[in-house]
Amino acid sequence: MSSLERSDVARLAALARIDMTDADLDRLSGQLAVIVDAVAKVAEVAGEDVPATSHPIPMANIHREDVVRPSLAQDDALAAAPEAEDGRFRVPQILGEEA
């Protein structure tokens, strides 16, 4: 069994800015310990002859050439905007950022 403690879960929740009750912390510490143990078991059997993969089927990106074509004029794009400023969409400030 892993050494994942309730305090570890509380720290992770704080880092992720997730409010958790004491009951949530108790329940999740057990569940996360099971997950950590399962990952550890996989790491034990995955030897150097087993390549790391992010997807079971080989993936390839398909790229196309960039082609310049006519697009919507800036004034036309902003015509239906609720608010525009200096040729851009004006949106409400979020997350207490400086303007």
C-alpha cells in the first residue's frame, strides 16, 4: 500500500484550489492510494524492453500548407460585437488581472 496520507490529499487539493470537506479528504485519500498503488504495479512490470506510449495506436499529425485567402474584414467582424475597443473585441476583466 502506498504512503499517501490524508495531509497529502489536502495539500494537492489546496494546490488545485479545490475546497474539500473532511469527509472528502478521508474518502479520496483511500481512493488515490489505490490509484498510486496500481500505477506502481504497472511500473514494476514495464521493463526497459517495453516502450513508453501515450496512445495504443500510432498517431501521426496531418499538416496542410498554409494558404492565404480572403477573410472577414475587421470592421465586419466587430460589427456584431457587444463592445469593441481599439479594433478589438472588448471583454470583461477576469481573475483580478491588471487592465
